[in-house]
Amino acid sequence: MIGKLDQALAFHEAALKLGAQRQQVLASNIANADTPNYKARDFDFAQALQGAVGRGNPATPSVPAPGLARTTAGHQAATGANGATLVAGAPSLLYRTGVQGGVDGNTVDMEVERNQFTNNALRYEASITMISSQIKNLLTAIQG
């Protein structure tokens, strides 16, 4: 029974985790809009979600994602663009290609970043609404 519940909620769990990670990346881009030579970053949400759902499905064989090994206590943990510790299997950040480059080498286009930020926030809210509805339906089925 618990396995069925996990399967029912796994997609939305992965979508929420990736949505939160993407929101941090986009917020980092917006925060660094005036930083000279800053390169805007993002990741392919659809591909990352497909990979996350595929790894979580025991019926789908998957190769574990390579992680960074700390072989000595003196090694520092790898960090992403926003300072968060990188996790094996996390989506790989890509550089966003700008339509119009800045004189200072900054590739952040505030119009694009605001649109992506808003789009990601709406998708996140939609996932929360859908998972809430799914939980209510499960509770109705359990309670009769």
C-alpha cells in the first residue's frame, strides 16, 4: 500500500524539488544582473524531471549519476552557482545563451529571467495544487 502511495506522489515530489532548485538558479541570475562577466545559468527542467522520475522508478534500470568524491577531509564540498552543495544526480547547470550581450560581459537578460522566474513559480504552484488534490482524493478513498 505504501509503495502505491509513493508511486502516486513521486512525480509531483520530483517536480517540486526541481522547481525549487530552478527557482534558486533563476533568482541567482536576477541577483547578479549587474555583476560584470556573470553568465546566466539554467537547466532543462523537462530533461531533469524525466531523469528524476526514471531514477525513482524501480522498473526502469538506471546508471547512478557520477558524483564528486571528497577523498580527504581538507577537500571542500562542490557548490553550485547559488552556493548550494551539489548532489549526485542533480541537474547540470548550463549557460544561457543571450540574444544581446552586455558591454561588461554579463549575459543576464532581465526580461527573460523575469519571464522564466514567473513561469517556474506558476508551474510550482500548479504542482502544489495538483498534489493537494491528489492527497484529498486519496483521503476520500481511504475514508470511504
